[in-house]
Amino acid sequence: MAGVRLDHIVKRFGDNTVIDDLSLDVCDHEFMVLVGPSGCGKSTVLRMVAGLEEVSAGTISIGDLVVNDVPPKERDVAMVFQSYALYPHMTVRQNLEFGLKIRSTPRAESERLVAEAALVLGLTPYLERKPKQLSGGQRQRVAVGRALVRKPSVFLFDEPLSNLDAKLRVQMRAEIKKLQQRLGTTTIYVTHDQVEAMTMGSRIAVLRDGRLQQVGAPLEVYARPANAFVAQFIGTPPMNFVTGRLADAGSRIVAATYALPVPAALRAATAGRDGLEVLAGIRPEHVFGPGRQACAEEARVEVVVEVVETLGNEVVVHALLGDDAFVYKQARAPEMGSRATVWLDLSALHLFEAKSGARLG
């Protein structure tokens, strides 16, 4: 096993810089998830670690070895791609064995590794079937098994579940997580799905436009986002943002049609900054309708209901607070077009500078 270190990595395609000065340490045995919107460069990072893309600047180390000039086959990594990339004319057994044959693995050792991987992944009954005879989840397990038999130092997963339906995605991400915990192999997993990132990673690294925004444990990133982008990207439904300016010695956020008090915990960060335009962020789960339990610090606001999504045990309400979109959850559905009163738990309020997106406090 080995950790992975990215030290001031840059990747350019012509004049276009897609990865800009990225530094990241992935610890030995860690499950690191790279998450961000499509086009942010996360798959490019994975391909550079695998050796499928050259590094324009900076160094990549696997264990104690700098691998910038090391060929992919000598990096001791195994990659699972978004497409299954199985050989359709081969059986499951032959697909699992293929990489071992190329490396001239002794027959007995190859059979042992294939049998072991098939047992771990629940593929033993399907070893003589061809890919067209398998379900999507089974094909994905074969792709994982082909990487597993190599016993690599590092697993690389490039959005491996994006071709599966919702139920299979939930099942497969649990299987991949359990497999990694059992084997302890250092793993870098790329996804644009923040639910996958939150549920699978021991740490997550959030990327935007080729730049690293924040690294931390999932709940740490969720509870204390470094900037407005991370705050809105992580969480479902995403964090609500309302725009206003600081006033009254930084004690209030004033918008066109309402005002919010700044919670006590943030007063030191806002004191003396009157006139600063800010984004006040609050997650839907910290917004409450009638019948709620009173909070130590709270604010009462009126919203206009636009759309109601019924989920069964709760409804998601899409509304307007002034000119800002505002989403919250409650047990009963209000009428569309009606005005509703909600309360905000100010102890869960986040403040960001509107211009830079940087966190206040």
C-alpha cells in the first residue's frame, strides 16, 4: 500500500489550464473522493495519477517514488473507468484473468487471485458467463474485480456508477466502500455526485475550475464550508443564499424587503463592516414551519410559495424570500402561490462575502 502526493500540479492543454497549482495528500489506506461539477478537472487529476496524462508542472508521488516519468504499467495502480470496458467475447473469468496474463502471472497464482476476487465480489456463479448475460451492477463488479486481482497499491475510480440506475448506485457504492474497508487499499474516487462523496469518502476534496476549494471529512466540509461555492455544492437540497448588506455596526443584514439579525457567534467577524455586501446562507433543514421547536436565536420571515415537491414523509417547498430563491422542508404542503411564515435557526447561519465568496467568521 502507498499514499499519493500531488505537489503543485499543473495541467495545460495548449493555452488552456485545466488544473491550476493543485496540492493534495492522500494518506495510505485512505478513501479520498474528488468531487466537483462536470469540467472541473477531477478526471484529469485521476488520469495524471494513472500516467494516462502527462503533468505540465509539479510532481506526483506514489509512496516515496516520484512517478512523473514512470510508465502507467509500472505505477502499481489499477483504474476502474466510467464505462465497464469489458471484452464482450470473453467470459467473466477471462476478463478477470486478462491483465494477469499480460503480466505473465503463473497459472496457479492467476486462478487463485481470480477465485478470491470473484468470491469477494459475489461473482463466483457468473464466471463462465459473458458480459451481455450480466446486469449492469454485475458488469460493474467485473470491472472492479479486474482491478482487484492486480493487488495494486492504489485504486483509481473514475465515476464508476454513473451508468447505473438509482437503486443499483446505492447498492454498488455500499459494496465499493465495504470492499475498500476490507482491503485497506489507498483509493481515489472521482464523482460529480455530492451524495456519493458524502457517503463514501473518509475525506473529500472539492474542485472548481481546476482549483482545490476545500479538503476535509465530509461532515466537516458540510458544517463549515470554506466558501460560498462549497456551501452550495455540498448538500441536498443546496444551501439557501440571501443577499444583503451589513448595517448597525455589523449586527444586522439588511435586504430590500426584510432584515436579519447577525447571530452572536458571527458578530466579531461583522463588527465595523457596515455596507459590506454579504451572502447569508442557511440550509433547508434549519428552516422551520409552524409547530416548530423554538431556537435560542431565530428570525421570522415571510416567503411566497412557488412549487411544492411531495416526497412522502415530507414536502420540499420552493419559495421566494424577497427576490432570492428559498427552499425548505416541512411535513405538510402549503398552497402554491400562498404566503407562508417560516423561522430560521440563526445558530446555523453562514456568512460569506458576496464579491469573493470567502467565509466570514
